[in-house]
Amino acid sequence: MKPFLLTGAVAAGLAVAAGAFGAHALSERLTPERLAVFETAVRYQMYHALALLFVGWVG
């Protein structure tokens, strides 16, 4: 398997897991501002994972 595809798949899986963790476990522990920052970080993680998958696909 190409390294970029593997790395992108793992990064995407971690982004999904982090998003679920934030939505269920952190929603009551963080302030709305901190939760928004966490959601932004998870979104950027997914963007980068998709970019890695794209590079692996075209490369």
C-alpha cells in the first residue's frame, strides 16, 4: 500500500474518532469557545487527511 494512502486513511480515522470524542465526551466539559476551537482542529485534520489520500491516489 502506498505510504500516503495509509497515512491519509489513518489520519482520517483519527479525525472521525476525535470528532466523535469531542461531540460526546467534551461537549459538557469545554466552554463553547473551546469546543469551537476543537471542532476547527478536527476539521483541519480531516482536510489534511483528504489531501494525503488525494496525493496517494494521483501519485
